[in-house]
Amino acid sequence: MLNRKKLQRAARAGVTCASLLLLAACGGSDDPPVSSPPPPIPGTQAVGGVVTGLAGSGLVLQINGGEVLAVAADGGFTFPTPLAEGVAYTVTVRSQPSDPTQICSVSRAGGMVGAGPADDMKVVCATQAFAVGGMISGLNGTGLLLRNNAADDLALAVDGPFAFPVPVASGAGYAVTVQAQPAGQVCSVGQATGTVGAGLVTSVVVTCSTQSYTVGGSVSGLVASGLVLQNNGADDVSVVSGASSVTFPTPVAHGASYAVTVATQPVGLTCTVSNGSGAIDAGNVIDVAVACTVDSYRLGLTVSGLDGQDLVLQNNAGDDLAVAADGTHQFDQRLVPGAGYSVTVKSQPRMLTQSCSVTHGSGTMGSADIDNVAVACATATSRFSYWLMPGEQTLQGHVESAGWQAVPGASLALDPDVALLASDPRGRFVFTGMSASGAIRVHPISVAGEIMPVADVKWAASNLAAITLHPDGRALYVSTNDGSMVADFALDDSGVLTSFAGYPLAMVGTGGALAMDPLGRFLYAYHRYGDEIRVFRIGADASISPTAVFTSNLGNAVSMTVHPSGRFLYVLKADGTLEVFAIDATTGGLVTAWSGASGITSPLQVQVHPRGRWLSLVGGAPGSSPAIRAIDPATGAPGPALPPFFTSEEVSSATFDATGDRMLIGTRSPQFMFRFALSPSTGTPLSNTGISAGDVPAAVVVINR
């Protein structure tokens, strides 16, 4: 049991001794320098650290028993004369502060000057200080000399409690080492380091024995220099690059404890110790394991403007990062210095559809985290709208942001058999389809919205049934009634269509509606003859291949669309029934999720709001549509229908704008085009304006940019 009274007497003796030293230092003319030191010359490094808790005056530090430095306040300090690299140093307190009287203690007080400043010293001053001590056992010889914080020596000759003469300030560190071994024995220190709290330190354990054993083990992954290991807070050993094993130079007494730690990490590596502590038994310790890994760093970025869902970024075509909101984010995989990085957008946001772009997205990883990659997301605006009027055989265009202002050129004359209209998701083109000839015409749209001369014409079989586009605008797909096929074309930036290999794909029977998966995985084609839905998988080049057939009593599907999440397919049938199918994300297969009345008569079209909130159901009967129904995000099922937009008008076409804040609705009677503002919370119409169309607008599309 440790004799606490002995420790207390030792503490009081230490304070008295420190006071006498302080008085002795007051005389003479050896005034220490206080000016800032000049920069170190090449091949030398500054030695210093940080002082905290200093309230008194007169603190003087000394290095290697020579040069002194007066410190007047908390903060950093540096000795005037830099030391050559490779030189050992020890810093001590030459004079303690007074008024008020304090005890200042130096931790990390000694070491070897390396290739950088030795500036990690800590000088902690406190008005309270406590003795550091513990218990010694097994001591039979003479000559044992312990040292605390590289300065305070204590000679011991017998077992029992001990305490160093110089107390250590509360909050300061202590580090007890064996400065000299006793004759014929080896003494080792356990629990040798720590921080002084609000009382005596009594936990240091010194074990002496005539038997001693080495401590060592394996080293792996060390491909750089600079690794320094310590045992029990001392006994430094430098480990060279490429080493596979290590043994500490000083053996440890039998029965004593050992604790291996990393004192200095090698350049560019982080080393960790396992099996690093224990008690010495009757043999050398050989199972300490030091594993080093190359330092790696995080690749971070800042996202702004994100208003949609399911944005996925990717680094080096492999490390996916799903982003749900603006702010700072980091990729999971760390990168080593010298490794390249390339951040791209794997999946653009949906619900609301946005376009996100990356700046500062590529480079080489250095020796710190990277956080300057920027991802800016923007929502496209519906710039222009185009109305197809087969009766007049024209295509009319209007500027969406300027009332009902016509685009330059106003309208374009079309073939007598024009029947279909589609728009490019990237806002470059509109497409018209001819029912009799099977021609598909590509119409470029100018910056001002003018319909430019046709860029390309392709012929499918006659009697086109539907046209749809790949979500990123790089392919076009059509179905036909005559010829019973689905055709796929690659689409380039100039508007040229090129048939894919294997074109076309026969369905054997009458074609019908098409629906594109917004994620670009699947194309759904209704086959009237078989009353079935054909599932086509979309390849990496955007070509299609048949993968499954879903047979159901659909009873003539007039319109189909896929939810922006890619989870549900909506099928509007000629009898007014609405079918909702859950989509298998892997195969594209369909499972019935809901079936019921659509709430409209003479069905024409089903659409989903860009944010996936509501269904728009359009029918041709007077006063019946559009019917807006909320969507259950979990099941895809529609809620009760809101009152229709009109009381007597016959609707012929409708579409949401890019944000879903407005709807364009064409009517047969009267022959008008209306623009409705929608409530963002319910989808109900708030206001509308209209203009005479001059004919029935059978289809309407918007160009989003």
C-alpha cells in the first residue's frame, strides 16, 4: 500500500526546493532575451512550443542547459537559436513564475531535431502542482535513477513508494523513465505517462528484476522513413523503411508491463500497433504487430441548387454517392496521394427533373482532403410550347415566358397525314409522325424557338401508333399498327436518326402506346392484337431487346406512362379503367398494384406530374377532364379525383410544364389553348389564360431548356 504521507512530504519538499531555485535565479545580470528569433538557417530547425495557464511573471525556459528564454504570456514560443537537424534537445524550466507563484511543467520536453520545426512542446502553468510518484518493487541493488519529464531526477535504493521532488502543474503531462539501471538488475516503468489532475499521481509502477526480456514483433507495410516507436513512453527506436521486424533496445524486467506506441509516424503513412501491451513473462515478447498503411484522404464536394431526388454522383466510374440535399458531401472511398479522381453525374435528379454539372471535378489527390469540387443543379424552364393541329396540317409555336407570343415563323406546314408529336428531353428538337407514310421528321428548334428546316426523315412502317424518346435524348422509339413492330433509332446532336442493328423488332399484331422508363432501363409497348404489354430492355447504347411479355385483360390501352421514380406503370384503358403496375427494378416485370375507375370518359391520355405528386387523366367528353388525382408514393395508387378543370369544354390534349407548376390544355370545343397555374400543394387550378388556336390542338409538347 502506497504511503500517502511520504508522497505529501515529497510534494512539499519539491515546492520548497522550487521556491529556493526561483529566489536564486533572481540575482545576477543573466537577463534572458525576449525578442523574436530570426528565421532558421538551412539545415537547422526552430525549437519551441506553446505556453498555457501563465498568470505570473518571471518564467524562464532553458534548452540543453544553456540558452534561456523569458516567457511573459500564454502563446507560442521559440528559442532564439535554431538547432541542427539530428541534434538532441531537452527543455527545462529554469525559473518558475511568481506573483502569483506558479508551477510550470514541460511535456514533450526532449527529442531529436528532425526535418521540420520541433514545435510540439507544451508548457502548462498552474497555481496548483502535485507530486508524481508510485511504487517500486524487486529492487535489490543500488544505482537506480528515475527521471520525470527529461529533467527531474530521483535516486532510489529500496522498494516502496516514491515521489519526484519537483511537483508537476495540474493539467501538465508527466513521463517517467529509467535514467540509470541498478547494478545487476533491470528496472522497467509501467503507467509511465499521463496528465496530472487535481491530486497526487500514485500510479507509476517500477518493477526490477535480475531477469529481463526484449520486446519486439513484426512490421508490415513500412515503405517510408521516419517511423519512431516507444515502449512505456520511452526507449525510442527508429524503424527503417522496408523493415519487417523490430526489437526495442532496452529489455523489460520480468513481471513488468510493456506498452508499445507510435511516437512519430513515417512520411505519408499511418502505422498502428496491435498486441502492443501486456506483462513480461518468462520469455521475449515477439508478437507485437505494427501495420502501416499509405495515408489516404477524402474527396469532398459541395452541391447547390438541388431540388429533385435521386441525384447520384460517381468518382472514377465506381464510387457512387447518393445526394439528397444541398450542402457538403464526401465519397466513401479514400484516395492515396498521387491517385487521380474524376467526378461525374451518374444519375441526374428526378421528381423534379434537373441537370447537374460538375466543376473542378478532376485532378490528382495530394496530402490533404479535397473539398473544392462543386456540383451545381438547375431546373429546366419550359421555354416554348408547340401545338399539333392535324386539321390545318400545321405545327404552331409560342414563347412560354411571354404571354402568348408566337415564336419566329409562328407555324410550320406539315404533311396531310400528320398524326403524332413528341419533344426532345434536352430541348433540341420536336418530332412529327405521319400515319400513312410512316415518316418521322426531326425539326430542330432555334435559340429563339423557331422551327428550323427538317434535319432528317426516317420511314417506319405505315400507320404510326406512338413516338417516345430516351430520357437523355440519345434515341427515339416508335411503334406502328401496320407492320406490327417497334423500331429504335440513335439520335445525334444534329438531329440525324440512325437505325440500330436488328431494327425493327416485330410484335406480330397491331401496335399501340409506348411508355419510357425515366431511368432509361425499360421500354413498354402495348400490343393490341395480343392485349399485352411487351417489355424491352434498353442497352448501354440505348438500343432495345425484348425481355418479357405481360399478359393481362387490358382491353385496349389508349395511353401509358411511367412514374418519375421508375417504380410504377400507369395504363389508361378505353373503357375508362386505370391500371397501376409495380415495376421490378431488375427485370422490368409488372405486378398489378391497383385497378379502378379513372373518373373520366372517352379516355385520351394519362400523365404524371414531374415531381411524381399527381396523375393527370384526360378524356374527350365535355367537362370531364383533366382529372387530377394525388399519388400514394408508397403504393402508386391514385387518390380521389379533384373536380375537372372545365365544366363543358372538350379537352383534346394536355401536358405539364417542366416544373409542374403549370399545365397547357388544348380543347376541341372551343378550339383553344389554355395555360393553367397549379397549386403546388394540391394540383388544383389557380388561374388560367387562353388563346384561340384556330383548329383543334390534338397534341401539345414543351421544349425545356
